[in-house]
Amino acid sequence: KRAEDDRRNIATLKEREEISRWLHDHIGADLYNIILIVDSVQRKAPQGPVLDQQLAWISDTSRKSLASIRNYLDFVSQVGASLKDLVGHMERYGSSLLSPLGTEFTFTSEGDLVRPVLSGLKAFSFYLIFKESLTNIIKHARARKVVAKMVATADHLVMSIEDDGEGFASEGVVAGHYGTANIRARAEEMGAELRIDTTPRRGTRVHFSLPLKAR
């Protein structure tokens, strides 16, 4: 079983390295060239308000896309091949983000963490849901305590993030508040179940369950 896990871990790392190289050498390079060309055009004589606005949009979108690629490449360079590596990275990130604010942070894990980390971009999307949940807590919750937990079962990867902060009324949430739309969209793209339980002044709990393909 250990030999089979090692084989899958190596295959996962190779796949991620190929994706990273392709993003860096092709998409990243193309976006950088677009930014350079747009900047060059903008430095010339004014093109008119409409064209100036369109060029500004192209430049801004390209920069954001390039930043997203760099964030992914940084993630891949820091996270190894197993779920244990992913858990370690998430725990370190959460602690570095919340501890300086005086927020108590606890991260626990259960199950088979030796198995290969999620392949492709799923591991990164999983991490982003965790990261965005913590960002929402900092922005809105005023929490004193945050508890995160990951459980790896035979067929699911389950994560919960709970805080003792302000909470919010799930009915009629202001658009964009708590970033729930972003998190829900990521979960839907991954084919995962996402549940957000919250009550004003009684905290919030994000529960995320991702089905795993049979190995």
C-alpha cells in the first residue's frame, strides 16, 4: 500500500509540475507581453475615452490573471504530494494570518493523510476556499477563536471552519458580504457540497465536503 501511495504521489507531483511549467511558459508569458504592449500604447498620445477605458481594462485584467498564476505557482512550490503536506501548509498559513491579530487558531486533522494530494487545480481551489474563509473572518467576524478541521475518509475530504464572531443573517445577505458567493462558486466548480451555518452574534461555521474518486 505504501509503494502504491508513493507511486501516486510521484504521478501527482509530475502532473502539477507539468501544469506549473505550462502556466509559466505560455499563459504567464503571454499575459506579461499583453501588459507590456498595452502599457506602451497608453504612453503614446491619448486614444480617446472609450479606447483608453478598454486598454485600462485589458491591462488590469491581465495583471490580475498574472497574479493568480503566480499565487498558484507559489502554492505548488510550497505544498508536497500528500494531504499531510496540504494540511501543514494550511495550518501554517492560518496561524501566520490570525495569531498576529490575537485570534486563537486551532487546526486538527484526521484520516489517511498519506494519500496523494488532490490532482490538478483542485488542491489549489480547496486551499483558496480555506484562505478566503479566513479572510472573511478577519474582515467581518471580529472572532476571538477560530477552529479548523480536515477529515479524510475513504471517499470524501471534509473541512470545517468555525468562528465565534459576529455571524450574519443568512437571509438577505448584502451582495459580496463575507465573500460567500466566491466560496460557493469554487465549491460548485469542484463538485463539492458547501454549507454555511450562521446566526447573528453567534458565529459562523463553513462545512465543505468534496467527494473523492475511487483510487
